[in-house]
Amino acid sequence: MSSYPLIKYPSTVEQILSEQPPTPAPPQQPPQPVLQLLPEPTNPGRFSVKAPKQLSLLGLGIGELGIAIAGAILGNITNNSSLSATAFILGTLLVVLVGWSQHISYPDRKDKHKQQRDKHSKKVADYLTAYRQWELESNQIRERHQQELITWQRKVEKLKLEHERNKQACITPEAIQSWRESEFRRRIKSLSPVPLSSEQIVENSQEDKRGYAEYPNNSKFPALIREYFGHKNIHILRKMSWYTPDFALIDTTNNIYIDIEIDEPYTPRQHPNSDSELTLTHCLGKDDTRNKCFTDANWFIIRFSEKQVLLYPESCCKVIAQLLSECTSNSSVLNKFSRIPDLQPENQWTREEAYQKAKNQERLNYRRK
């Protein structure tokens, strides 16, 4: 069963109590080393240029014989011996010129072929030297790359192991509690509480529905909360949305708005010696809608019982100081209550229990301090 003091947090802050710290994002892995070999030397291939040949006399003779045959055939066809002789002479001259040209150019062609072959041989020798050097450097590059891969793999494994340790560290009870405390204060700073109405409700108007313990003449509590938490921070008879807090503690410096309520089990206080009809109040579940209105508006709520406020007003103030210290990590106000005992809880009442309290005239029997 719930008990007084009843403390409720803004909805967005309340969620922290069931949330877990975010899982650390996986670390960015270093880029994997890439094997970059040097370009392989170009193989010049085999030498394919054929050696020049010197024109043989047999070839010239065969050429001359062919010309003679061609001349004879031409003479028979044309029946012109002069034309045949002319063709033979011209052909013979051509054979002689070709033969002479081949004979004269052969040494040059032979020398040129040798130069080409020597040049190719040098290319082959250079290629073999370059290939051996390339092969040596390539092996060295492969070995370095293999070492780089081993080092890279170790770094990746180390990062994975560290990430796993960080994940496990985030879910320890101590880490969860530390994160919730930090996140609790961070979210409080980001809240946008709905403000009070700027209009002050006149005390003697019909809107003034304050209970017995809310008046300074009946209880020390109204004066004490002003003394401990500042007159300018305590507001009464001003609405927030549809409801009017018994006391509103507004700390604009720390962005904390607290609805402080004093709950009575029944009204009127003088029952049965009153003309007013008995009303059972603040029974279990009856204030859920009102509470939700304040928590959705980013307000905190502290509910005390009337008995607690009348009998232990300073202990009630200590509860408020504890909440402020929790929200701000500033214990300066709470330190003032070092000798004040903690407030003892009182169970919330059901309708049956509230009726029994009214029957026993319990509200008239509180011993005020």
C-alpha cells in the first residue's frame, strides 16, 4: 500500500527509474590494410624478326627463265618478235637491278637485323633483372602486409574486447544508478513546466478552499516552508491548469516546480458537529487524475497527510529538502536538517479507513506541535 509522504516525478523523469543506460556504440574499426604490389615489369617476349637472306644466283636464273618464257608466249600471241625481244630485255634488266640491289643492300640489312636482335637481347636482360628485383620487393611487400594484417587483427580484437567490457560496465548496478542520477538531473534541466496562472485568487473568495493545516494560525508548516525555501519561492491560491496547489514551490534557478499537498481523510473537520455533509477525501486512487495533470505538466508532487504536517512540520520540510538535493546535487538546504528526524510514513487510507477516521473524529485529536 502507498504511504505518505507520497512523491511523484514528472512523467519524463519518472521513466528514468525503469530505463537502462544506452549501450555504447561499437568503435569504428581501423581500415583493413590493402596489399598494393608494384606493377610487374613488361616481358619483351621472343625476338620474332627474321634474318635477312642474300639473293642466290639460282633465284636470279629462275627469274630470268621465267622472263624468257613470258617473252616467248607474248611473241606467239602477238606474232610480233620485236615486242617479245623488248619484253625480254626489259625483264632481264629488271632481274639484274633487283639482283644488284639485293646484293648491295644485304650487308646493311644484316647489320640492322643484328642491331635489332642485340637491342632485344638487352631488353630481355633488363627485364630479367627488373623481374628479379620486382619479385624480391613483392615478397617483402607481402611479408609487410601480412604483419600489418596481424597487427590490424589484434587492434580489432582489442577494440571488440574493450567494447564488450564497456557494455558490461554499463549494466552493473553502480553504473545504472550513476547514469540514472546524471540523467535525472539532465532531464530536469530540460523540463518545461507549465507555469502558474498570473492571477492571484483572493483569500476570502469562494475559490479559497484551503484546508485546516494550510493556515499559518493552525500549523507551523506554512511559515517553515517559507523560512527554509524562501518567501518568493512559495505560492498559494494560484492555479496550474485546472487545479490549485495547496502550496507551490517554484525554484526557477534549478527549473523545479513542486506541488505540495496536504491530504485530509474527510471533511468537515468538526464532523459530526457540523452542518456540512461528511465527504471522504484523498482515498486511494481518488487523486490519480489530478496527479497525472501535474506530472504531465512537468511538475513534482509531494503529498503529506494532515497528521504529518501538524505533528512533524520540520520533518515534512526535510522531505522537501531531500527532493531538492536529489534534483540539484546541492545539499546546502538539506544540511540544515541534520538534527531533524526523518518523517515516519503513514499509510494512505481506503474509503472504509477514511470513514472510520471520521467516526473516531481523528482530525480533532491531533496534538499540534
